[in-house]
Amino acid sequence: METSLQTLGISDNADDAATSIQDPTYYSLDEFVVLKVEMIRYRILKSVLTAQSKFFKDLFSPQLSSVLIKDNKEGSSNAFPIVLEQVSCTVFSDLLNLIITGSLNPTVATTWKSEKWIPILYLADRWQMPALKQLALDSLRSQVSPHIKIKLGKDFKDESLIRSGLIDICSREAPITETEATEIGIKLTLECTAIREKLWKKFLEEYSMPQVAYAEIAGRIVFTNEYLGISI
């Protein structure tokens, strides 16, 4: 059986633009943009970036592109890429993996470690990508150590992350380490020490048997924000 455009239901007649109109939803006017990170070039649909990022949405908007993009050439070809600074090509590729192939799929969180998520988190915050930022925060909650939780919570105004880190540090028997103290700073170290002293006092007052674990006392404490001294 002979196959032709007609048998496939496709006309080979040239369309007269004057007799047809563009569908308002599915006639895409999307364009590719060429970006350069370090020594690597990327050619990406603008919509992939603008759908997730206010930074790129503003950058490519008619109002700002004429000001920010010189002569309207930057991003148009390999010879005129838009250069993204203060980001590595490895982190940028990971970010693209999430927003293009991963589609912000939470299952990615089960395979990526904190070493990947932390730089993604800071980049998502800088480029105003709220969905990706939240995915990174949620993924890091169960992966990072208490002092990193506190630091990230402070950096990104996430009270629940600060709370989780403080509870982890204050409810364990092991003291605060030098690394933790350096990371969270003197103020938070003193706050954590004060909370731990409260717990130890309660432990010594209520239990004299050495086999009773400190964590058991800590587990009975209602860690209110006032108790933890949380102030973002």
C-alpha cells in the first residue's frame, strides 16, 4: 500500500496565512536562548526557565530584555551567549535536570545527597525559583546534620528547619562539637547550651538512676518556640 501525505491525513497544499489564525493556547512562540556557564554553552527553551524562575521571567521580558541584553543579541547564538556568573556548570546542569527531565519530581530526593541539594537550594533562592527551593529544603531535612539544619533555617527563614536542628542538638546526650559551634556561631551555641542545661537540670532533679537515658527526659519536653529561643 502506497503511503503518501494524503493517506496520512496531511495536506501538501501550501497554507495561505491570510485564511488561518493562530490557536491562542497551542501556537507556541517560544524561543531558544543560548547560555554560558563557565566554559560550557547551553541552548534551552526560554519557557523552561521562565516557568520556574522570576529572575529569568524578568530577564526575558520585553521591558527588561532591551535594557539588560545588549543590542538584543545576547542569548541569540553561540557567538553571543548570556553569561551566567557565580554558578558552576555542574550545579547548573543539576538544576536543569530537575526542571526539565525531573519536572520537580520529589522522587529525585531519594537519590540525591546533600552535596547536590545545598548548592541547588542557594541557586534556587537567588534565581527566585520557589518550587525548586521548597523541594530542596524538603529533601535536605532528613539528610543534613543538626547544625546544618540550623544554618540553612537561618539563611532561608525556615523556622521548622531551625526548630528541628535545635531539638536534635538539645535532646541528644553528646555535647555540642567544635565544628557545630563554629558553624552556628557563638549566639546560637550559647542558646543551645542554655537549653541543654535546663534539660540536664530536669534530668538530675527527676531521675537519679543512671540507666535512665537523657534522651528519655528530652523526649518528654514540649519544645515550644519560647523554650527553644527561636528568633529568625
